[in-house]
Amino acid sequence: MLVVIFILSLLGALALRLMELIFMAYPPKRPNSHIIDTEACSFVTSLMPSENWVVRDLTERDFGIDKIFERFENGFATGELMAIQVKGTNKPLEDKPEIPFSIDTKTLLYAEMFAIPFLLIRCSLADDGACYFVWLQEYIRVRLNFDNSSWRKQRSNTILIPTSNRLGDTSAESRLIHISRFPKMKESWIKYYINTCDLAYRLPNYIEDDTVTLDFAIQYVLPVLDSLEKANNMLGLISNHFVATKLSQAIELGKRICDKEFESELTDSFFKFVCLCSDVRKSIDVLSLRFDVDHMRFLYESEGMAEY
């Protein structure tokens, strides 16, 4: 009987000690995922050329943004910004043209709200390390909305990050510059459109030789010339292949007409000016395709072209 009592008391003592160990207070321990993400953020910063980019850290990282990239050109600020989320891993990334990554849907929805580009950077700390980026807003427009139209109803989604977007590569650097400039390019296109969309309605559709006098020509040319010059001021942020090659010719000829320096007879010069303006007007149809999501999807499906 005494032996039984002794054994029970011993078991009770052991149970009590076990409970103490289980509920013993320990200092807070930093999760390994936080350590990896911090190291990944530092690695990303080291890959950005300091002469072209200022990498700013954010204190409120829980909302999904780890860094802000600000672009500089020849030492001068450009006002071009990108929001960055970094996701690190200590494992090697798959050796594929596109790297799959599962991302919370709330992060994608958050990215859609931004006026500036929002980039996700997947960073591996294994071996020599590698970081790849994807422009989330453009990926959503061109890929996700078509590949999975109900993606907003899911808790998470798998996106595919192109390995051609490797931080540190020259081609990737050019793409980052293009992405950072996109909001300005979009605004410039709007202004270009405003100044060229109604050219066809501001010039006569039919011209008779005996009706073209200097006053007649100037009353049409002068206001149109003003619009052409305003459109020309937007070209610094619009890709050259989108711009009408006849724009500079139309401006030059319009100035000659207003200064009474005709290339040929007034009627011929005026007719040529109208034709040049018609070509300029057509250029906005090409420009608008860049913002047509169906056209961008067509380019992706037919030629594999995408800007994300």
C-alpha cells in the first residue's frame, strides 16, 4: 500500500513539473520567416544601382509594402516611384521560365488600388541568391483576369513570375525604368490624345482651289498648330514607335503657312498640311491599343509579349 502511495505521489510530482515546463515563460522568439524576409530585403537593396535608385524602407510593413523605389536620372529626382513587396526563401527557386508563387488575394486587391506600380519581388537566399520581380497590376490585367476570372473569390492565388525579370540584369533594369515611368507615360498619352483627337473635325474635308486664301488657311492652321505643339511637348514620355512620324512635319509646314513661307502654292501647302494632320490623328488609334486590355492579352497569347 505504501509503495502504491509512493508511486502515485511521484507521478503527481512529475506531472506538476511537466506542467511547469509547459507553461514556463520564455523570452519572445523571432520567427524564422521574419529573419529570412529581412535578409531578403537587404539583398534586394544591394542589387539596386545606388546611382539610379533610392530604396526607402517603411516602418508599417504589415500592410504589404516593404520598400519604395524612387528613380533618379543623372543625379536628379524624377518623381517616379514603385511600391515593393519582398518575399524571401532560403530554398533555391525552380529552374523554369516562370516561377510559381502563392500570394494572398488581399495583397493582389491591395496592389490594384495603387496609382503607382506595385511590384512583388521573390528572393532566394540559397547559393548565390537570386531575385525576380513581377508588376502585379499589369499581371492582373493581362494574365490573372483571363486565366482565372473568379480569382477575387479565392483566399490565395498562384502567379507566375518571369525569370527574365531578374534584379541586377541589364534588361531587367530597363524594364524597371519603363515600369516606373508608366504613370507619367499614361498621363502624357491622355494629354496627347486631347490635343490630337479632334484634328479631323477642325480642318475642312473638301478643298477647292479658288477658296483657299491666306486668311482662310490661317484661320484653320493657327489653332491646329497650337494643338500640335502641345501634343509634341508630351513626346518625352511616350515611346517613339507610338508617335506619328508626320507630327514634326505638320508643325513645320503649319509654321511656314502662318509665316507666309509656302513650300509650293498656298492651296497645295494647305492640302498637304491637312493630310499630315490626318496621319497624326490616326496615331492615337495605335496609342490607345496599349491601354486596351483585350489587345494586350492578344499580344501575350499570340507572341508571348507582356510588360509585367
